[in-house]
Amino acid sequence: MIPKDTIHSIMDAARIEEVVGDFVQLKRRGVNLLGLCPFHNEKTPSFTVSPAKGIYKCFGCGKAGNAVNFVMEHEKYSYPEALRYLANKYGIEIEEQEPDPEEKQLETDREGLFSVSNFAQKYFTDTLFETEEGKAIGLSYFLERGFREDIIRKFQLGFSPTAWDAFTNHARQNGYPEKYLVDSGLSISKDGRMYDRFRERVMFPIHNLTGKVIGFGGRILTSDKTKPKYVNSPESEIYNKSKSLYGIWLARNTIVSRDNCFLVEGYTDVISLHQSGIENVVASSGTSLTTDQIRLISRYTRNITILYDGDTAGIKASFRGIDMILEQGMNVKVVLFPDGEDPDSYSRKHSSSEVEAFLATEASDFITFKTTLLLSETKNDPIKKAGLVHDIIQTISLIPDPIIRPLYIRECSEIMGIAEQTLMNELNKLLRKKRSKDAAAPEEPEEATPDTSIIAPPQELAPDITDCSAQERDLIRVLMLYGTQKFNIPVETEIPDLVEYSAISVAEYICNDLRVNQITFDLPVHQTIFDAFAKGVDEGSLPDEKYFTMHSDPEVTQLAIDLLSVKYELSPGWEEIKIYVSDESGDIGKLSEKAVLSLVHRKLRAMIHHNQREMKELDHNSELWVDHLSKDIFLKKALNEISRKLGRILNG
């Protein structure tokens, strides 16, 4: 563990312009720096770095953060890895804290599993290249498949001997305890004896993002039908099948640069494509695609291209996995290889340029692919075609982007020869049905009906008067931008008609007012920031911008950066030609008062709404109903007073 004091030292030392400048060419623009965003393709710079605030924000793709966030996002590091990177950059020594006994044991076990897995990989690779059995069986197999030696070494492939306990005995002799051998799945304990799990198999090490070996896949080379073709490591403290992708450690940088990830099924598919120069490829390793695997890919790109062989049954079986990709808001394309071919065999039979050209020309979007594939099986059967329509609409409904959905509706309408309006109606029915199942979710307006002679006016949703998030956010914004600034407020004196003024900070005014009126925030992130300011008011030391932009809670950091980021700066030359723009900071007192009153106003409306809903459930002759009525009158009176102060129309 990295001590908090060391983390603070790293945060204080890290200069955002220097950290970002190592990867992005920046040019001065006013008080900020500007460059092309490293997280998405753009021709006009929209990536802004603020040295004064210690933050960056891209106004094109929305990425924002501090120095640590940038290193994590750009280099795909974990939080501790990013801290260590910055510590090394600024010459800060990290003295790790001693964890408690339970944490220490857990870390010891994890390191033990990593160590024995790395040891096993070297053993299997050495066996492949340096023993007669390994060369005769394992290496000859890989070479016959067309794998070059440099590719075999790149993927650290190996061979497990045919003896029942060759690896287990070798590991024991090198001091590895049975616990790690069994927990890692490398050995099996049965009837008091230990056996090698992967004996007589060629070995495919599975790595995590940083290249550490976490598991293995082993392929048998004999024709024994009683044994499974592939055996994989069981799950352990370091290997979670549903969160791992074969080849991701070698593919991640190319996935980012190409902004696309090829997804295949097996180990050899990945290896053959790498040998053809296509490195942005990973495999689900024969398991059903999981949400965690999809999210892992989404850290590097929003685009996935799935490579299929000609097995129609296998393609259909994978449709659910692709639906999951669409649900995550990602773009999916499909490449179908010729009958009898898969990515491995096709790559071995064609040159690198031919493989790249094939993937580029044959890729089609998934919904078009699925529609065309299933339509060919309906054979003009109206029942089957109706089932196809429902299936396709179900898939389109999973796409979260309401702009993309109608585009696919139009494309499917042309392919299936069905009126676009009919498909749109079915989509809207399905969306309404889904929304009705989740009453807590805000209802989404229906898409506008395309290509009709009568255009209905768009239906606007009634505002949710109980939602105070906008007012909360604005008040937090005022605190964040102007919390330390002071303004004068009138104070009472013992002399009639004599008005005196006292200076008070924006934070003190807002925090004291809300606490006196017992106003709390609905969103936890807003409450966290408010509590920090309130504590600062009480202790006489307000938190600065860096406290929030370097906060341990990523939600706090993200909100702070969003509120502190200003997209445009006014050129100094404007004042020279007497063009002035109004600045809200001109009257801090009025700004603070309006922020408080607007939040209280919305809170009162919410209270009135809830109170009136409760009244409807009560007997009008009951004392409880009379109490609610009195409360309603009181709340409305208070609301009207706040409305008057805000200059709004009074509510009856």
C-alpha cells in the first residue's frame, strides 16, 4: 500500500502540463494549453490543459481528469501503477506501508500464485524448445501449423510432458508449496497423490493486462476421444475467466491506435492473425462472451469486429453475446469467413496484405448481417418472417442511442421489404414495455416518426418537480468557483436606521444558510463536496480546487473538473475595442443568494408534491389529513415568499 502522505506528495509534485506534454503536443492559448485529444481522432484541437487548476478536459469526447487520471487513461494503468509512474517521473521514493496480517496473507497468496504461474510458463517453454519430447511433439505441432519461432516465443507457448507428475515434481524441487500448485490449478491432488493437470498437452499461457501469467489453456494432440480437446485452468485469486481475454496484453496498444478490436474464438486465431501483422485481436477462449469482457474492451475502443467461420449454428449461438455488446453502447461489425475457413486457417493460406484487405472489405454492421442471415431462412414463410421482425426489433431496442436506432430501422426496412413505419411502431411498443417494467427509470420520449406525410409535434415530458439535481449542481458550482471570495452583508446594530456591513465568504454564507434550514442534498457526490466546504467553514480553512480535483472519490474528481473547466476564454483584444461580456462574478452576493434560493425553492416544491400525494391517500375527516392540509398551506406560503425573492410568478 502507498501511504497517504506519499500520495499527497506525488499529487503536489505532478504538473499536469508536463505529464500530458510527454504524450501530447500542447500550445499556449491564454492561461491554458491546447492540443489534439489523444483519446479520440480529431482535426481541430479541443483538448484543454489548465496548469493553474491541474486538470485536463477534452470538449470533444468529454474525457477529463487530473495527472493521475491521464496516466491511467492513456497508459491503461491501475491507480497504484499510475502513482508509481508519477513518483518515478518526479523522483519521489515510495515506502510501502505494512498491511495488516489478513491483507498481508492475501497479498502473499496472490504473489505466490503469480510466481508459480510464471515458473510454470518458463518450464513449459523450456520443455518445448530444449527437450527431445518437447521438440518432437509440441514444437513440431506448432511449426506444422505455420507458426514462426519468433511468434511462438512472443506468446510464450510451451509443452507439458507426458509423465503424470513431471511438472509437479519439478516445482516441488524448486520450493513451491503444494497449496499454490493446487490453487493455481497446475496440479491436481487426489487420493493423497499429486498429478499434472496439463500433461501431454501444448500450452497456451493466459496473461493479464500487465503481461503476468494468470492461467493456461492446454490442447491435447492425440486422437483419444475420451479426453477433452482443451483443458483450461480453474478460476483462482488471480484468474477470473469471465474477466479475462486471451491476447489482451499484446493487443491493447494496437486496439487504441486502430480504434477497433477484432474478437475471435480461439488461441490459434489470435496467434495466426498476429503473425499476419494484425495485432488488435483478442479471444474469448471458447467461453460465452461476458459483460466484464465487453467492458474490458470498451476501455480501449468502442468498436468491435467479430470474426466468424462459416458455421451458421455457431453464429446464431453467439447472437446473445452480441446483443450484450450493443447494450453497452458499442459498435459491432461482423466478418464471415468462407465455408471451411476460420481466422487461423485463412491467415495461414493468405499473405498479410490479403488478410487485411479481406477484413476491411468484408466487414458489415451486425444488424444488417443478422437480418440478411435470418431472412434467407424464412423462405417467404410469413410466420417465420414475423418472428424475424420481432427478433431484429428486439436487438435494435438494446441500442441505447436513440439517434442510431431509427437508422437501423430504415436499413432493415429496405432489406426485409417491410414499411419503415411498421417497424418503428413495433420498436416503440417494445421500448414502452421495457420502460413500464422499470417505474423508477425516467420515461424516454418516443422517436419521431420518419418519412410520414403528417408530422406530429414532439411530445415534451413534464418536468420532474421532485428532481433537485440541477439546483444542487449549480449551488456546488458556485461553491467551487467562488467559495473563498467575500462580499458584504448588512448586520443589525443597536442604533436605529444605522446599517453596518460585515464581510462573509461565499462558502460561509451558503453553508450556514443551508444548515440552519436543514437542507440536505439528494445526490451523494453533491453532499460530499458540501460537507467538505462546511467543515472548512467550521475550521477556518476552506478546501482549494486541488482538494477536489485530486480527491480519492472519482465521482468527486469528475464533477469538480467538469465544474471548473471553461471551454472558451475571452481574448484580451476584445476589451481594447470596447467589447465587454457580462461576468456572473460581478455581484457575488446576488449569485450566492440566488443559488441558495433556487435550491430551497425546488426543495419546497418537492415537499409540497410529496405532501399532496400523501393527502390523497388519507380520509378527509381525519386529524392526519388536517395536519397535512396545514403543512400544505405553510409550505405554499414559504414557496411564494421564495418565488417573490427570485422574481418568479407566485404559486397559488
